[in-house]
Amino acid sequence: MKSTPSTATIVGLSGRTCLAVSALALATTACHVVVGAEDVRRGDTRREPRAEPRALPATLIVADDGRFRLVEPLVCPVDSVTELELSLVRRTQPNLATLVVGVIATTVGGVATAAGWMGDDPSGSPWSYLGPAGVVAGLPLAIGPLIGNDVETRPTGTREVRAPAGDERCGERGVTATRVTLTWSGLRAVTTVDGDGYLAVSPFSLVDAFDRLPALALAIELEGTGAPRALDVVIDAAALARVRDGFLAHAGVDATVEPVRKVPRLEPGLLRVGRVHRDGQRGVRLALPLTNAGPGDAYGVRLVIAASNPELDGRVLYVGRLAAKASIEVVGVIPISAAADLALADGDLTVTARIKDAHGTAPELPVRFRGAALHDPSR
């Protein structure tokens, strides 16, 4: 008779155990929460043109070879392009609800176990069985959420973000004209322009490359296929100094300057001046025989021209190094305008050529020409 309740009790406990095990299995699967989010990281940034170049007003520059060049600076609208690296981030995090349930179940189970085992009839108390079952069920729920947490990153691609970034210089193009007139310090130079915007006259034909370089403030008039254009440009001394060696190399002038060991003696001949016409252009040709009769080389030799005509005045013709006992003819053709050519045809011209060298050994007296600049039909 006494065995029947015992059997029923065992059956009841077995049913509760099955329910606990089932709850444990379900709860174990909910120990973690998986959260997915897109992560964006900034990559490289570059600048790309957005549209065709736009030309700025024309200006005059000095090229690396020491020649004047008329150019239109080009600017390009650009975009700032930033690459974004995209990835999917999966974070496995503790399920707080499961953790709380596990902590509570474990705590309650521990208290129930203690109450059952410390009672008057430990083996007959249901807490002696339910308490350990609660601990067994709660511990996985309390510990499970704390392990197995991680972060997984999976790249998903890239994306570009564009933003306007203003304008930036993107080169230049030459300006063509049929004739260019340069005016500075009361002097004037008339010259032609090639297809790339290079003038036939160099800044170092206006200033002495072997002397202290000044700034050039130029008023420029362009004549071509449209209405004449005028512009003002200042070429500073630093810009001239930067290209001086390039000019001398391009002109084939030996710019070597060495200490004087033996004194040179420069002896000029007769200065000849004539008007020339070539390919529809007018000019004045200067020719001066020059001999170094001394025992030493002469360095930095050049002729500085002074003339009554402002289109010839202030010009510089270069020789460079002239070896001892050597003779050359210094020749230069200076372009002039049609008006200047007509004035020279109807009147006299005064030209003075002063010989200079690097060490001041040249004659102090200049070579002079005065008279009519006759047209040379052979040139």
C-alpha cells in the first residue's frame, strides 16, 4: 500500500525532469544574439578631372630654355574621389535574457537544494530533487552566453564617393600671333611667334645674362587673326636666374668662367650694320669681328648694344668663352617693325657696341657705327 504513492512521486519527478531538459535544450539555443551591421571604412582619395579644361587669359612666361612663350594657362574642374571599403560585420553577443534566467535558475536551485538537504527529511523533500535540477538547468544558461562570443567581418565590395573640389592647373597651350611687340623701360622689341607660342626674342637678349639680373615689367601687344590684345606681365629676377643656364646651353654659349691666369686682350674690328629682309620679316644685322690677341682665354664675352632706335637699344649679343689667339665674328639679327625699317631707310642710325667680359679685361672704349643702315639685298 505504501509503494503506490512512492511510485506516483517518482513518475511526477520524471515528468518535471523531462520538462526541465526540454526547457534547457530550448534555452541553450538562445544563449547568443547575432547582430549584423554594415561597416564603412575610408580608403584612398584621389582627384579626377570632371570636365574639359578651361583656358585662362593669355600671359607671357619664360620657358626652361630661356625663351619667352605666350601661353593660355588651363584649369580643370576636378572631383575629389574617395573609395569606401564596405564589409558586413556579424557580432555574436550574449543573450542577456538567457543569462538572467540562468543566473536566477541557478540561484533558486542552489537555495532549494540547500533547503532540501538541510531539512528534517532530505530524501523525502522535493527540494532535494528540484534544487539540483534547477542548478543543472540554470548553469548552462548562466555560463553559455559568456562563451563563444566573436566578431566576423566579411568584405562586400567598394563604393566611390565624389565631391566637387574646385579647379586646378592642368597644363597650358601656346598662343599664336602674327607679331608681338614688347615694351619696357622706354625700349621696344618686335618679334614673331611660332605655332607653340615661343617668341623669336629671348629675355636675355634684353638683359645681360652675365650681369645682375633685373625684373622685367613688360607691356605686350599681340597682333593676329582678331583684334589686337594687350597684356602686362612682370618677369621677376628669380625667374630669369632660374632659366639662365638653360638659355646659355640652348644658345650654344660656353658659359665657363675660370680665374684669370693669363690676361686676354680683346681687339674688335669694324662694326657693320645693315637692314635685312627675310621671309617677310624685317631686321637689322650687326656684325663685329673680334680677336683675342692675348695669352689668356676671355670668359663671359658679350656685346651690349646702345642705339638711337628704341627697337635696337639695350640688346645683348653673346660670345661666351673666347680662347687665346682665337678670332670670331659676332653676328646678330634684331627683328624690327615695318615703321622702324622705313625710318632707318630714310635716316642715319647710331649704334654703339660695348664689349664686356667676366673679369673686366675688355676695352673700355666701345665700337661705334654712325650712318645709313643700307639694305643688304643678299640677305
